[in-house]
Amino acid sequence: MYYVIKRPLITEKNSILAEKGVYVFEVNKTATKDDIKKAIEKYFRVKVASVNTATCRGRAKRTKFGVGQAGSWKKAMVRLNKGEKISLFEGA
């Protein structure tokens, strides 16, 4: 359960979503929607309405040795029930 959530993704677009009750996190690539829901409810003591996930493809990176590949990662968009908030995103 401790390996599921890696970090919150705080961007301008995600701040707008946070006002609507949707919070975005980077999660482990092997985590399921049920794992993510349980972890968010346990850590932040909120009720999750739904979880959407997306696997983001790693991009090509140019180095002095040639072209390399950045690692792929997974993000989760978590919608909370009405009236629920995560205080971690309020100061962003």
C-alpha cells in the first residue's frame, strides 16, 4: 500500500481541476484503480468518488552519446465526493 502514490502533480492545469474536486497524482505503474482509491482514502482521510488513470509515454531525450528514452510513468486523476478537499493542494 505504501508504494502506490509517488507524488502529487501540481501544475496550473491541475490547480484548475483541484477547484472542481479532481486531484492528480503520479502513481506506480503496476497500481490498479482499486489500489489507488484505497491509498488516497487512507492517507488523506477523504472519500473517493472515481479514479481515472493514464499511462504517459516517455519521450526521446538527446544526450551527448545519442538519443535516449525517458521512462514511462502513470498518473491518476482522483475525483472526490462533494465537499471533500485535500489540504495539500490548497496552498499551490
